[in-house]
Amino acid sequence: MSEIKDDLKYSSEHEWVKVDGDSVVIGITDHAQDSLGEIVFVELPKVGDALERSAIFGAVESTKSVSDLYSPIAGEVTEINPLVESEPELINSSPYDNGWMIKIRPVNMDDLDALLDSKGYKDLVDGK
Amino acid sequence: MKSTPLFEIHKNMNAKFVNFNGWNMPVWFEDLKQEHLHVRNSVGVFDVSHMGEIEIVGSMAEEFLNFTFTNKISDLNDGQARYGFFCDKSGGVIDDVIIYRLSKDRFFICVNAGNIEKVFEWLKSSSNGYNIKIKNLTSFYGQLAIQGPKAVDCVSKLFPSSNIKNIKKYSISSISDLEENYVHKLKSPCPDGYSFLIARTGYTGEDGFELFVPNEVLPDIYLLVLENIQDIKPCGLGSRDTLRLEKGFPLHGNELSEKLNPIEANLSKFVDFTKPDFIGKTSLQSILRNKKSSLIGFKMNDKCIPRAGYKIFSDDREIGFVTSGTFSPTLQQGIGLGVINESFSEVEYIEVKIRSDKKIAKRSSYPFV
């Protein structure tokens, strides 16, 4: 079974969101990395890019397939994780920690309320 | 969705599944890349029971196939096989198949999973005036592909009384070891007597075999293979696709289709124009005289992955599209095949549009590895 962390918020596109001060950290879930297989390439936005909610901000590719990354929340990109660009397999080995992808300063923190909690995400993964 | 008799075994081995042409098939077990490299360096086994098997039986079987198949058939001896196409009148490819001659009046055809019914119906509709029987044996046969440089040695040891090493490439034979041990277990043996067949063919570019055995005993035989061949790994359709693409083998639906003919896919050598007639010959001859497009191979300059359907450009002009693309596990680089307009067939560099960016790719001959 793939891991779902209790203290994170989730999007229905299989991203996780963690609050970090006035920013949020975003990555893809353990379930997402497991479904993709070994990730060989990741495309991330630039620092300073403004993202709309649900906008495509990048892509993650395994040998078999490509998945777009959708911003779970509107905001400005404040940081990207350069390590996952050079070692994309970090997303497989550590999806919730070293495999984080971007930090965003949200336009409105309240937007987080629209995301799933761990129970809601688990139901989604289980197809409930 | 359909599944093969190995579904439960695969589920217990934690396979990841994918819907392939309506079949719920393993896409990989632990890791696609490991499976790919294992087949290149050692030996792997694939469940390819979704593939179809059709038999043409009767005194006019050879004559019938000579007229429906693009490649030469009349020079085959018993046990020999040949790759080629069933084309429609316009030269479009109904399917690419391997035909095995079992005997003078019996030919065995391995058909792609997505095309079984279509090929069967097309063969029947083309058979007026031929004294033959066309049998769809797909539900009887399962199929295992055992592939890799160690395959011949391993399979010879597994079936010591079957003279495995004497089976030449592109040939087929009975497996007496399996016949002896399993034929009495069959509730319904193959009416034609060829219940256990082994062919030295494959789709990985490595040496190896394809086993056609009854679905009824397929799980037993699969476990026999897994438990008795040292170092063998179960492999999924994911690595099957990357293995074939590294070798530049076409996939029906990608490089070949009703709209993509064998000439423009650079597969003319499997079309025998010296035959007096075959379905599609006139169209294919005129395509040969006036090619509109070519299949090309290419490697991406930057680290990125081309995918089927991406557009190909040259100096801002759209000149074609990617038919298959992947990240080559051997080369650690994006590789692809694509169809481009014939007037650009000499260009050395192309651009592939990946999402919003055009990425440079260098033309490459294939096989890529």
C-alpha cells in the first residue's frame, strides 16, 4: 500500500501540499510515483512564475508515460527543488521529503480549504 | 476487461497492470528499466497470451496465403516462419504477422491482440474459391515469450528431450517434453495435434523463444519456467515496448495501420513484388513509385522524451509526427520513430514539440542499440 501522510493536504490530481510559513510546498504522492514507475525526467516552472489554480505547472515522466502537474492552489513560485531535476528518482524514493518539487506563495491561504484531507485522498485512491 | 490465465499469479507477484487493447496485462513487476536490462543481459519471460493464433488448413492453404500475405510464402519448408503483412486493397496494413508453416497444408499465424477478429473476418472474406479452413485458435493457446541472451541455454536445459538448440531462428517445432507431461491433463487437447509449440522468434531483438501452449495448462508451465530457469525475471508489456523500440521494430497501431503502409514505414523488404499478385500489390507498387512520407529514427539532444502523437517540425514547418517514443533504458536518452513528409527525408536535424517547447533531435539509423 502506498503511504498517505496525515498532516498534508491533497489534490485530486495526486499532488500533496504542506504549509511552510507563508508558503506551501508541493510534490506528488507516493501513490502517484508508484503508478508512474521510475521517474526519469521532471519539468518544473521558473521561480517567479504566477500559477492559477489547476494550471499545468510542469510534467513528470517515467519511461512508460508522462503526467502533467497541476497547481493545487493559485500563487507565485518562490522556489524549485533543483535536486529533483538532476536526480528525478528522488521523487520515487522520497516523494514527501527530498522529492518535493516547488514552493508557492499562495494568493490566498484559505484556498487550501478546498483541498482533500488524508482521509478524502485515501478514499479517492481506493476508488470510493 | 479480459485477462489471461496468469492474472492471479501476476497479481500475487504485485504486478502493475495496464489496459492493453481491452486486456488487463502486467505493465511491469518491480521496475520497467530493470526488466528491460535483464532481457538485454540475461533472460526474461513475458505473458503474451493476449496475442491471437489463427490457423489456415487445407490443400490450398499455401496458395491462399500467397495471395493474402505480402511476403513470399511458397519457399518455406515445414517449421519455417516468415514476417510480413496482411494489407487491404489500398496497401494499408490490416496487421503485421508471423506465419509459421507447420506442414504443407497447415499454416499457423500469430496475430496482434487488437486485430484478431478483424484479421479473422478479413481472411474469411478473402477466402472465396479456396478449399481451406480458417480456424481462430486464440482461446485455446496462451503464449509465453522467453527472451534474452541466456534464453537458448536455459530453455534447452528445461526441455532436454526437445532438441531446442536445433531450432533455427524463425523456425517452429513441437515441445515433446511438454507434450509428454501435460497432454493427458488437457480436458480439450488441440484437435490438430499441435498442442505445444515453440518458435525461435520474438519482439525484443534478443535471441529467444515464443511458446504456444494451451491456456488450460499455461499457469503450470509458467510456474515451471519461473521456478526452473535460473535468473529468469517476469517482465511486463512496458519493457516489451521499450525493447522493441530500441530495435526499431514496428508496432501495429503506431508505425503501421490501415493508414500507414509498409512501404512508407521502410519495410519494403517484407513485401515481395516478384509474386504475380497479392491483395494490395497494385497500390503498394504505386506508393513505391511515389513515396509521400518516410519513417525515420531520431535521438533527442536534450534530456526529454518524445511520445507517440507529438508533432515534428523542420524550420517551423510541421513535417510529421512521432509514431513511437520512449526513454531508452540502454542509451539513457529519448529515442523515437516518426513519419515525416518525403521532401524532408534528408534533413539531419528535426524538432519535436514536447508540450510548449520544440526540442532538437538528431536523425538516427535504427536499431538504436
